[in-house]
Amino acid sequence: MAQSFDYESATASDDAVTSPLDRLAEIAARTAEETGKFANVDAIMRIPVTMQVVLGSATIPVANLMKLGRGAVVPLDHRVGEPVDVVVNGRVVARGEVVVVEEDNSRFGVSLTEIVGPLGQGDS
């Protein structure tokens, strides 16, 4: 983020208050401060986060939960073809479609279709 200074556009009153050398030092200090903000990006990029893909959810009484056994089907609130939520550390960050990753149909993935903005609005 290099900043430039146009010495010709500076007014005489600016020169009386601050010399060009002082202004250059101020710009260099601000640039160093801004660069310092991004100095540890590599360390931040290595932080592990928990990512989940939510296919849907269901609310059922405990009595019905206790009756579930092998082969039971729990209907979810999402329908086939609806986007699934991509959740990182408990926060929805994107939505997407479930896709087959490998030709042998043994693995699935998510193709992102929408990135969710800070207020929960899509940024697509």
C-alpha cells in the first residue's frame, strides 16, 4: 500500500506547518503501521477452523428420538435441490449444492453458489 504525495499541489500554509521531509516521514510511518497489520497473515492462515456442511435439520420429541434405530429415516427441513449451508465455527459463510467428487460415487463435495455477507445477506 504505497502512498504518494504530490508536492506541487501542497499549499503554502501546509509548507509552513509541516516540511516535506516531515510529511514523508509521516507517510512512511503510516505505511509501516499498515504493513504491520498484515505481517502475520501466514500465521493466521494456519489456524484450524471447523467447517460443516448442513444438509438440513429436524426437530423431534425425545420419545421419537429414543425409538430411532438402524435404517430409520429422519426427514430434514431441506428439500432435494435446495442449497446446503456451509458453516465455519458455527457461522453460515456460504451456500452451495452437493456434488459427486469422484467418478466411483464414493465421495461428495459442495459446489459453492453463494457467499454470505457479514449481515447474513448473499454477496454471490
